[in-house]
Amino acid sequence: MTFLVFIFLLSFLQAESARVSSSSPIFGPRQVTGLLGGSVTVKCFYPRTSVNRHDRKYWCKESTRQCVTVISSSGYTAQDFAGRATITDFPEQGIFTIEISKLVEKDIGFYKCGIGLVNRGLSFRVKLDVSKGPNVPEEAELYYIELGGSVTINCAFSTEYGSERKYMCKMGKIGCSNVIDTYGNVNENYKGRVLLSPQELAGSFSLYITQMRKEDSGVYLCGVGAYGEKGESKELDVHVYQETSVPQGPHVINGVIGGSVSVECHYDPRGNYTIKYWCKWRKNGCNQLITNLASMIDSYEGRIVLHDNPENGTFTVIMNQLTAGDAGYYWCMTDGDMERKSTKELKIIDGQPGLTGPKKIDAVIGTQVTISCSYPCKYYSYQKYWCKWRNTGCQTLISSEQNQTGLVVNCDKEKRTLYLTFDQVIQTDQGWYWCGVSHSGHYGETMAVFLTVNGDAISPNAKSEDAAISNTGSENSNDPQNRGGVIDNNSLPSSEEHDSSKVILSVLLPIAAVCLLLATVFVVVKFRLLKRTDLVSVGSYRTNISLSEFENSRDYGAKDNVGIHGAQETQLGGVDEFITTPGNAEGAEEPPKVKRGSKEEADIAYSTFLLQANKVAQGEA
């Protein structure tokens, strides 16, 4: 009875030890084999935290009661292993190795590689076997991957297998279940996360797995031919540990036809990454769409951009003008010492884009152009912007907060629109423009518009959809940011108001011209009438007397040079200049009649008028 209890406890302790090893972040080979008298090297992995890098590493041999230290990084070596056991730590890589030479049969057993001040710390269980030869079995390749990370596996076989099926499968209780093969078969649990790519050498290929999950830990086989039937295979031992400082973000992104998506890809900012890129996964490869080095494929011109932010370890990919064909799996990828890959699934769902406006604008050089972008109420507190797209990014022009008019974007139930206005377009303004929103440093939805600039005039009735184009403008500049502005809807009249203003002006201008013509005629006639009337002044009294009221001033008895007998007039020059000289009137020849000046005639007429008035007054008396 006691013996059975002992066997049960031993089995329980071994099972518990295996469970702890499988859940421990420490990872190493499950089994190593060396030749008698030869040597073995054991490689153990650990998370690269500051504590782990400076902590004690050890290698101990299990016994019925405890794990006895064989060697540790503190400088201790057991007497039986003196001179034939070494331990080496590589803290920057998160690896330490144990090498044992001059193997003997009593070295066979279960060992642990671990971290901690005592041998009950974090550890991984390893079986050591000693063979008499002549050959030893090939050990499994170890892959130590953090949760959410990625792994690249190279599988090399001889060229005779160049035309054979290539595959990867995961070992289980009932055999090896297929993960991916060159026939296009992909396990549903790995769809969009695994890729098989042939290498230059026939028979060799590479495997990429991204977005590693805890359940991905286990033993795999990569091979050529058919498992268990023909061909060759290699054993792969993959361990996924949980400790990671890199956030993952959502793995599923939803978009609508004609809309846009914004995807944040995370990487460790402490890593040495030169290239960040975004590719679309396919069963036979990952088609690279854009990189941070301004390279992209032509079919995505104007609809994709990559913003890199090394300070917080993210790069953002924005795609707009979505179509049903954009649905699928995409990979965020980086290069460097610790290459990272993560998978995002884009799903196209029913719905309408949040940002709406024209998709194409036609303009003429020198004209004013306004492009509209309408947004829903949910974006009222977001930052709005217009930017000009280039393959190097999308350069922001003027945001609503920087508008020179000082306007603030308000959420109006009827009009929620952001405008981009060019005073005078030039040829270099042609291209893609994006209207977008952002919030707390994160990019949101975008809308793309293509502006075409032509050199020939267009009909006034030919208008681009939702764009107001007029033939007036101000000073020209090569920078659209200095010649245009983003204006909120309250600062720009609607197109209906603009058309009404033009109709009113077309009616009022002819009326004003007619009125001006009539006024001119009236002024000319009046001026000519006034020229026929002279101003007469008598003392302080001024009046206008028309000479036409008197038929002949001489009929009223008025006579020039009153009181001078025999006076005559001698013309000196002008019609209004005379001199009076004495002489004999009888002997003198009657001089010709001289026309009097208008002023003189007026004086005579007025004197006659006064004499007549005086006579009438005396008669009445």
C-alpha cells in the first residue's frame, strides 16, 4: 500500500512539474541527447526584463526530494561536474546556455534550467539522454515568441524535393494536423496569420506566423511530401510567453464601401527598426502595399498613407475609397533584430461613410475653388483638417483651429461642413486632397477628392459637384496653404445664395445704367436752360430775369447816357466796350446800331421796369 502511494505521489509531482514548466516564461528543449564521452549544449530562454537580466541563472538535476544545483551564474559548480560544466548568460538576447562535456551514463535524467535565488523559481524541465552512438536523433529547433509577436521559420531540404508538396503541421494526440501547405490549404485557426513562401533554393521554403497566441505553443513539423508516408520533416518546438510591453490593438477592423479605415500598428520603440510596411495577406504571399520609405504600388495612389511615430512605437496606416475587394487580412511588419508582425482583418460591412463630399473637382487656372466636406455630429469635438496627399504622406494645410478668421467648428444639425478654398488655383495644385478627423493624437476617418486643374476656360454653367468656382481671385502663390483656407459652413454662403446673388445683379445693373443715362440727359438740358438766364444784382438783392420777358427794352423809354447832350458811342473793340464823346448830333452822321451786351440790356430793362412802376404809383396817387 505504501509503495502504491509513493508511485502516485511521484506521478503527481512529475505532472505538476510539467504543468508548471508549460506555463513558465522560461523555455528550453524538452529533450537533448549526447554521445557517451561527448558533449551537449542546452539553450534556455527567458523574458528580457531588467530583473531577469541581473538575476541568478542555474542548472539543477532533479531527485526524489529536490533539484540539486549542478552549476549557477553565481559561480557555484557541483563536484561531480567540476571541469566539465559551464554556464553562459546573454542578457541582451534573453538566453543562457549550459554545456556539459565528457558525458557519462549517470548524467542521464531530468534537469531544470531556471532563474531565481533558489531552485524553486521560474524554470523549464529538460530530459538529458546519453547514447552509445553512432548517431543521435536530430533535436527540435526552438522558437521563443512573446504573446502577439511573430516568428520566421526556415525549412531547408534537398533540391530533389523541389516539386513536392511543402507543408507545416502541428503535433497532437491523433497525429499532425495541417496548418498550411502549397496546395492552398490553410487551417481556420491560422487563416490570415500564416504564410508559406518558397526560397531560391528548390526544396526550401520559409514560414511566417504572426499574432502568436498562447495556444500556438507546441511541437510542429515542417516538411516536404506527405507526413507519415513519404518525404522528410523537421521538428519545431514553439513557446509563446505572455510577458510583453507592446500593446496589440484590435485585430478586426470594420469599413464600408467608399469609406475609410485607420489602423495602428505597434512595435517596441527600443528596437532598431529601419523599415515599417503594410502588406495584404494571400495564401501564396503577402503583397506589400506601402512602406515608411515612400514606396507603394501604383494602384493605391491617392488612397493609402503611412504615418510613423517612433516616439510611442506606432505607425498608422490609413486607407480610403474602400471597395469590396479590400476585405481580407493585412500584416503590420517591421524589420530589425527583433522582427515583428501582427495581423489585422478588414471586414467590409453595410453602411455609409461618415465624411461626404465631391470625389472629383475640375477647375481652371486662376479661378477660385472651394471644396466641401460634410461630417456627422459625432465628430463635432474632433479636430478637422485638409491635407494634400503625396506618396511620402499627407501634408496638413490649414486646420479649422488655425483658420485666420478665428471661426470655431460647430455642430449644426442642418449644415456640418468644412471647406477648403483656393483663391487662385495653379497647375501645381492638381492632385489628391484629403479631408479628415483626428482625436487625441489618433487618426480617424478620411475622404479623398481629386482636383484637376485645366488651362482652358469652362462654361459658367459647368460646375463640379458641391464646388463653387468663380472667376475672381487674389495674389497667386505656389503654396496652396498660403492661398487658401479651411472655412466652417457658417462663414461661406451656400451655392443657392450665390446663384441668387448673380441673378439679382444681372437685373439691377441694366436698370442702374438706364437711370444713369436719364440723369445725364436731365443735367445737360438744365445746363443749357441756365445758360440763357443771367444773374442780375441790385444792391443786396439778387434775382434771375430772363430777357425774353421784354420784347424790346427801348419801348419803355430807357436811354443810355442820361443827362449827356449829344453824346455818341465810339466802339473801341469788343461788342461790350464803348466810350462817350461830346459832339454835334445834327452834323453827325447817324452811327450804325451796335448790339448791346447782355448785362447792359439787363440794366436797361430793369431801369425801364422801375420807371414804369414809378409812373403807375404817381397816377394812382
